[in-house]
Amino acid sequence: MKAEFSVEDMTCGHCEKAVTQALADALPGAAVLIDLVGHRVSVEGDAGKAEAAIRDAGYTPVRL
């Protein structure tokens, strides 16, 4: 299952690393694709867990 989010407050390389790490911790082994310029995150796995992980990292995901 693929989950996609818009994360408008993900604006820099640090943000990208924080979101990537949060998703890796929440969904070990899941494929994560981040489009920093487009503020988009795609991840394979449970959308609810992914959304919670992004929120816990301090960002505001919106499911697409």
C-alpha cells in the first residue's frame, strides 16, 4: 500500500532528513520518496503510521 502526503512545512534538507528518519523508524524497510521542492512524501506501508510519524517529527502531513 502506498501512502502519499503533502507536507508544506517541510522546506529544507534538515526537514527532509527528519521526515525520512521518522518514517524509517515507524515503517522499517519501507520505500520512502521525498520531493522537497514539491513538498510531497510517498511511502510504502501503513498510511496511519506514516502520518503519525511525520506529525511526531513536527510536521503537518495532509493525505493526498
